[in-house]
Amino acid sequence: MKVYYHDNTAEDQRLDHDSGVEVPPEAVAKLGVLAYNFSSATALDNVNSLAKARGYKNQDVITISPASMGDVYEEKVKMFYKEHLHEDEEIRYVVEGEGFFDVRDVEDRWVRLKLDAGDLIILPAGIYHRFSTTSSDYIKAMRLFKDEPKWTPLPRPCDDNQYRVEYLQSITAN
Ligand code: KMT
Ligand code: NI
């Protein structure tokens, strides 16, 4: 996983947009974002025990690519890239391929996490974020959820949302 500030240029969202300024793991942790890498032979066991420890009971696997999605691919990619939050954690494990998760830091800058196969990320409820495929146009990812998927993206701005307020309190208490 590579983590850096987005360069904030507006070209193709699938490009790296690497500003050249890295974001250290401690700064990522301060945002309440958890990052792991499970890529040994026991990777799936590790993912499953983490899921179990956090009370996650269900999972599915999504493949995002032109081959798997056809004509709706471009539309989906744009949709995932709209800034939003969720009222629950978002856990993603990259099985194959790669993808970008962008999260806002305390100064509202985009921090870009480039995930490769074996990387797992947990975004806390209430954090503003977005997702994009890379220029390889391929990711196969496992999505973990507790019971029913609570994935409704709430588009920014929703600053008065209870989960947003609680998220901000949790990170400023750090
Ligand atoms: C999301 O929440 O944006 C997604 O689930 C993207 C697909 S998972 C890599
Ligand atoms: Ni999301």
C-alpha cells in the first residue's frame, strides 16, 4: 500500500495523481483508518479472523472491470468517485488488481491510499471518502459486512449526520 497526498489535478481519476508527498502510517492511523496486508498463504484465514473479531458475518466479492461490467463500467467508476460517507465501517480486501481509496484528512486534503492485492482497509463510519479503479481498470475485492449491507453512500455535504459528528469527535480526541 502506498499513501500520499493527491495532487488535486482534475485529469483522469484513474491516473496516480501522486503529489510526491507521502503520508506516514501514523498520520493515516490518526484519521481512524486501519490498513493491513495479508498476502501470505494464510491470507484468507487472516481476513476471516479479523472479520470475526469485528463482528462481521457476511462477505461478497465484487469485480470492477470493463470485462465484468460491460457498458455500465464507466458509469460505476464515476459513481464510486463521488465524495460520500457511510454510517458503518467500510472494509475492503483486495483479492486481485488494484484501486485507490481517497480519504479526507483533518485539513480536508485528499489522502490517496493505493491498494494492491493483499491489502485490506477499514474506513471508519463518518469519514468522507471516494474510490477509483486505476489505469489498469481491474480490481477484485472482498466486501465484508455485519448483517445487511449498510452501504448507502451519503453524499457530501452531510456534516450534521450523527456518524459524521461522532467521527470528528473521535479523531480530534486523539
Ligand atoms: C465503495 O464503497 O466505493 C466500493 O465499494 C467500491 C468498490 S470495492 C473496491
Ligand atoms: Ni464508500
